[in-house]
Amino acid sequence: MVPVDDDTGAGQAQTPPAALPTLDPSAPLLFVINAGAGALDVDAKRAVIEAALAAGGRTGELLTCRPADLARVSAEAAAVAVARATAVVAVGGDGSLNTVAQAAHAAGCAIGVIPYGTFNYFARTHGIPTDAAAAARLLLNARPVPVQVAAINDRVFLVNASLGIYPELLQDREAYKARFGRSRWVAFMAAFATLLRAQRRLRLHIEMGATVRDVQTLTLFVGNNRLQLEQFGAAPEDTLAGTPGDGSMAAVMLRPIGTLSMIGLLLHGAMGNLGESAGIDGFEFHHMVIKPTLAPGRREVVVAFDGEVAQMRAPIDIRVLEKPLYLLQAASAAGLADASKAREAFKAQA
């Protein structure tokens, strides 16, 4: 692992933190349901939410949409959440959550999560149950807590972002899921197939404050989620204040290697000790500018963030954002008493 001296100051507190969003417990929660996410049908998802609301004596609006409409519906819901002093709730996997979080972050409203994805790294990291019914119940007495988010150019991401073969892996994974269904083994099969045919090398000029690196790599993976990094044994040495997802981020690069070495790397990853592989280089950072060498006439590079694949114009700017995301998390017993007081205070203000 290579320590990085980041003198940009990015990721460090520069302004006083903004006040937490105020929640009116009588206002309906706004559930944004991606009809294309997860193995369960929309009716089953709605039933889980409606049962939790009825049991907790709360109200909610269930906004179901197609994947193509998710960004628009999320932005509209976030604007309504600010006006009504309530929260939006993302119902789906990490990709769906990213879209809803983008809108919630821009608007400054609170966001809740009911996970229906394959890995659900963001939910698991922040103590949100992966059981949908339990996650829905948690929301009813939850409180907004600031959590770190990052950006790749103009897009927010919560878990990871990448260039190179990792975006290809995600596209292959979706194709495998369409044929074989959603499971972690299907995801591993897709990763195996992608890495074995990986040939294209990225030539990257990387700037991190006063530190400059020129590298060749098959992929550059950026992690904003320590759970995911630890699962594969790729968490970097602690060289900066904070940890990935809580004060810093981690970059992991895969050096160009042969087929046999690639198989060994896959086995290291499956056993949770990817960082021990000779083909891996990693470091912590706060802010990184990436200038890839592109073919004549090309200005964009394929990137991935939280499971979504897109093209972005170079250079690629990846940074920890000062403004947090306000995530609904479980309140403690003491917090519930405080919430009751806050409820009365809100009514008095109104």
C-alpha cells in the first residue's frame, strides 16, 4: 500500500455543519419504489411497507415508477419532503438508492432505506436491516444522522466508483442476472468471466494535491464503504485521518497481469484477502483528479458508481463531499424520548 500525502484539505471540516433536517412525525413518509429492482414484485414491496405503517400508526405515500423515471420521481419527492418536513425512502438496491440519494442530497432532506439489492453494502454499513419488513419498521422512529458521501464529477456515490474493467464487470453481471437470477454466486461467476478476458489497460495520470502518479492499470476502484473493502480484504493501510466512508476513501488498482495470476487474484478476493495479492496496489485519499490517456477524438471515459454505468467527460474528479447525506437511522431509547419532545416542539412551531 502506498501512503498519500493529500494537502488539498478536501474531506476535512471547513464550515460549521448544517442543522439536521426537521421531521414532522405527522407528515407522510415518501416511499420511492423502483419497480425494476430486486426479486420481489411491486405488490409484495407495497404490502411490506403498508403493514409497517399500519402497525406503527404512521402514514406514507408510495411512489412506484419504472427505472427510466426514477430520477425524476426522486427529485420531485425530495422537493416535497423539504416542503413537508418529512423524508424520502429509497426502496431497492444500491443502484436505486444512489438515484434517490442524489436527489435527497441536492435537496437537503432526510432519506430512509428499505434494501432489496444483492449486496446492500450501504444499508448494512449503517445498521439498517437487510430484511425489508424490519427496515420498514425501523423508519417509523428513526432520526436523521449525517453520513459521508462522495462524488465522481457531478454524480454523488455512496459505496464505490470505478474506471476500467469494473464497469465491464457490472454490465456482465446484469447480463448474468437476467439469465440466472440474482445471487452472490451469480455475481461471482460474472466477475470471473470478466476478469479472465480483461486485456485493456488504462493509462492514468493521477493528481492528489502535491502527489502525482502515472500508472497503467486494468481498473481503478474507489471505495467509500469500509464493509465492502473489508469483505474482499482490500482495506488500505491507515495513512489519513478517518476511514473509508468516514473521513476518507480508498483507491484500489489492479496491475496488468496474466491469466494464471488473474485466477489467483480471484481466489484471494473470494477468501477475503485481496490486499495480499501481488497485483493489487491501494491507498487512502480525500480528493483525486484522474486524467486518462484517451484515443484521438475521445473525451469521455466509461465509469461506474454504485452499480450504475455511464460515460463521463475527462478529467475525472473524485472527492469526499463536505455536505453529508442525512440518513434515517434507529433512535436509541433515550433518543425516542427526545423524539417525543421534538414532536411537540414542531407542533408548537407550526
